[in-house]
Amino acid sequence: MPALPTRFTPVETVRYVARPGLLALPSGTGMAVLFLFMQGSALTILLWAIWWPHPRTPSGWAFALISSGVLVGSALAILWTLIRRSNGMARGILMAPFIRLTVTDRRVIWTLPWSAEPLMEIGLSRVHGGILGDTDRFGRGNAAILLHPDDPAGEDGYIHLDRLPQAHRFVAALGQA
């Protein structure tokens, strides 16, 4: 594998690199997109009903403009409330397809192409190993990074990763520590 020069260490040997792309989206993203599509469709139908036929009188124009403003304002207020409450989840969904997961001989790194700083980094001294979950016929599957007990980075002592390309290689790279 090629060496990865970084600002943090002189040279690291890369053991595994994954760019899961759209498959890295969290489960439930499809349902959220379907919900947004259905809400957008309902809003479009209501706006069409308000503006068809085209208003011809001043009172018709006033009704169309006020009703459209109320509908669009309500939709934006609801969207703003949802995004503000779950800002981390919305940010994660938007960034997930671009994340690159790299395992080197010293650490596990999550990076984004437009940022010089890693999104997250865990030294291999904190990693106890890896577990391979179910995989499909293409080698994509679930895996988990097992951390030492009481490590603050993991939930219940591990970090779960869904739909990793060549998940068996990821677990093998963690096991080489």
C-alpha cells in the first residue's frame, strides 16, 4: 500500500481506504427523503390550486399572494425547526457520502475531501480489534471497531459502521495492530 504523508506524523502505511459514497448514508435517510418529497408535492399542489386559474381581480391577487406566503412561510418554519433540532443528523446525512475512512499503521481516520483536518481520528492504541458483520456478495457489509473498555469515542465500547466496501479487509487492517 502507498504511504500517506500527513501533518501529524512523518509517514504512515495505509492498510485500508474506503469511500462508501451514497451507501454510507444512515438508514432512514430514504424515508426522510420520501417524507420531504411528499411534503413538497403537497405544497406544490396547494400552490397550483391557489394560482389556477390566474387571479384577475385585486382581491384574487391579494388572496393568492397572502395564501402563498402563509404556505411557503409555514413550510420553511417547519423545515427550519426540524433542521435546527437535529442539526448534527442533518449535517451527518449531507457529509456521509463524501467521507473517506482510512486505516493506517497508527490510526483510523475519517476525512472529507475539502478539509485538511480529519473529521475524527482514533489511535490504534485505543483499538482492541474489529468484528465483521453480515456482508453481501460484493463484500459490502457491517463492521465494528472494538475499543478498549471505557473509551469515550465509542458507544458501548465499539463504533459501528454500515455498508463498508470490502468490510473483511477493514477488519483485517484493524487486526494488524
